[in-house]
Amino acid sequence: MSNSYKYIDPDFTYTDLNTGLLRNLQDITEPEILLFVESSAVTKRLQELYEPPIKIKGVDSLFEIHRHFFQDIYSWGGNLNT
């Protein structure tokens, strides 16, 4: 497994204290499973953006895309993180 799920989050705002993984809506604690579930969900959501696509009008459009991609995985998807 790569280090793709190693985050610097000293306050554990977005990561789980015990696993170091991003807190997720499915309470997944295994990095390989989170990677699989996240990849599958984002692939499905990506296909949904082909019709109708989100038009980029500014930074808020990017948050909208992020929210769309990660809405099934993270409660904070599409939000400005600290």
C-alpha cells in the first residue's frame, strides 16, 4: 500500500486517531478497503458529470465538483477544510 492515506492532521480533525485514515461515512479502518471504496465511488460520480457537466465559474464550482465526487465517502467533501 502506498502512503496515499498518510496525512498530517495534528488535531485529528479529518483523520482517525487510531488508524491515521481520513474519517469516512462508512467507518472504514483498513487503508486498502478505503482506497477501493473511494476509487469506486469517485469513478461512479465521475461518470455522472459527463451529462450534464458542471461548468467552472470560479472556486465555488471546484468545491461543487469535489462535493459531487466525495459525497458518498466524506461528510466534509466540497467544504473548505482548515
